[in-house]
Amino acid sequence: FAGIRTFPLIAVLGNLSAWIGEKYFPHFVLLSYLGLVVLSAVNYFAGIGRRSGITTEVAVFLTFTFGVLIHFGYYYETVFFAVVTTLLLATKRALESFATHLSAEDLFPFLQFLVLSALIYPFLPEGKPFYGLDLKSLWKFIFLVSSVSFIGYLLLKVYTSKGETKGLVKTLLVTAILGGTVSSTAVTLSYAKLSREIPSLSSAFFLGIVAAWTVMAVRVVLLASFIAPALLKPLLLLFLPFVALTLLLGLYFYRRERVAPEGGVKLKGKLNLKNPFSWGEIAQFTAVYIAVAVLGEILKEHLGDKGLLILSATSGVVDVDPITLALADMYLQKRVGIKLVLGGLLLAVISNNFFKALYAYLFGGEKIKRWIPLLVLVNLFYALIGLLLLRVI
């Protein structure tokens, strides 16, 4: 029905139809489009039984529309949607493989939340009626954090479901990186326990833990910068050395230790991550964020900058996302300075890492128990250096 020559011709038809319609006959675009609908309908009913779906027919309608848009000067918009359409058509097998690894339990809460957002968000009140808490901003923050975690969760689930046995160390590292976008704490706990089962892979598990920690730091930078883009450059300057030092320590022990042969090694344990877009997780994040935002306002009012730094260090133990978003939002509204934001985020990340290090020490193998204190010292050293740097900025 439509191939490598037909699709460009359909685009030309759309372009010429728009030109003729504008110059001579206003309804020519509609007539051309109806002609395509008839041809597509004939093709569809003739092919029933041999195939399912209407992908080709929809692609034909889109191609015609692209030709029309080009006539009216929407060049960049047309190119964007044409590229998206081409990618969707060209990655059929990859998308189908991705979809087969997803369950209704994974997607249904996300779809529910999208529908609920479309219905509720427009009616949320403007302003900040309760300790500076903006309900519309709160809803945006919940959606942003949950979406980032959800995408990481889906990618991780698809990757691990392939059951790859080759390149075990690579698999462990990719899993740690993807898992770090969802929960670096879960990666730390799971890999620490696995290091007990397979001591010969302790260095690989340690590097995976380090990778998850660094991904968490990068996530903080991106979330804060999404809310307040002006924070991107100073956050990169502050956290890039921290990420580099942490990774260097992990790579040192990984290269120093001999990793066991990958063939025949099976992991009894697995990385246990809950769907971050479940209603329970959303309610938990909402409660923590509200508590952090309200406490931030109270402490700022009574204790000044010191109160927010104390809150950063304590709330970071539970979750770094709420304090990240709260500080970025306060900076965007010019209620706090950039030094306070950078110092608060650094303290939140460091305190969260201390908490995860305790998990790793309690549940890890012997080698993990020896290496984790050094990782803590690196974190503590950089925290002191970072805070000193902030005093002279």
C-alpha cells in the first residue's frame, strides 16, 4: 500500500494540496485527505486476516499532514514530529520487547496519576496558604520525582528481565546505575548482601554501590537544576569533584582485587525495588516533602540559615529528593541565597551516604566492611572541603 516511494509522494501530495487550496480551491486539502482515507480503508479491509493494527494507515495520514505543514512554514515542528514518527516505526521490535516485560501493575498507577493530574491540577488553588506551601508546585514536584524514578525502574526491569549471563560485572554495574536512579539505598543494601554470597565479586559489588551513590548525586543536581536552572553550573562545580573522588576509590579497589571468572556464577539474591509510582510511595514522598517544606519555613524564620542546614542534614538521612526540591524552590523565589542551597544539598547527600554506609557495613561481606569506612572518610573529607569552599565563594 505504501513503501519507500509512496510515503514521500504522499508528503508531496499534502504540500501541493495545501498550495492549491490556498491559491485556487479552498477545499482541495479536504478532498485529497478524503481520498487517502478511502484508499486506506480499502487497504485495511483487504488485509484483514493477514495482519493486525492500523500503523501503516496512521503513518499515511501523518505523512500527508507533514506535507501540509511544510507549506505553511512549520519546518522545525514538522521535522520534530517526522523524526518521532520514524523512530516509532523503526523501533517496532525493541518497543514490543520493552512492552512484554511490563505488567499492568507497573503501568496502571502511572496512568491513574496522569488522569488524576489532568483532572485535579487546574483546580488547585494559587498562592501559598500554609507556611509557604504551594499546592500546584507540590503536585509538579511529585510528578517530576516520581516520573524520573519510574523511568529508571522500567529500564531496570527490562534490562534485568533479559536474564543475561555474559559480562556479569558489566550487568552488575548497569543494574547499579539504573537502580541508583530509583533508590541508591536499595542498591547498597542488595549489593552488600550479595557480597556475602559471592565474596570473590566483592570488588564488583563495591563498585556498583559507589556507582549508585554517584548517580544519586547526579540526580540531585538535575532535579534542583530543573526547578532553578541557575543552579546547574554551581552544583556541577560542587558535585563533580565529589563524584570523581568517590568513583576513583571504587575503581581502585575493583582494579586491585581479582574478580572471579564470570562463567558459571549465579546470583541467588536480586535487586529488590518497589515500583516508585505506587500510591503508597507517592503518599510517602508527599508527606515527607510537606514536612520538610513546612519545617524549612519554621526553622528559617526562627533559626535562620543554620536551621535549614540542620534540616538538610537530618532529612537527607530519609530521602534527598524532598530537601532538594524545597531548597531549589526557595532559591527560585529568592528566599535563600545560593551558598545556603549548595551547602544544604551537600549536607543532604553526605548524610544520606552515611546512612547507606551503615547498611553496607551491617549486611556486607568482610571486604565490604573494610572498604566502606574508607568511602565514608572520602565523603566526610569532601564535605569539609566543600563547606570551606562555600565560605569563600
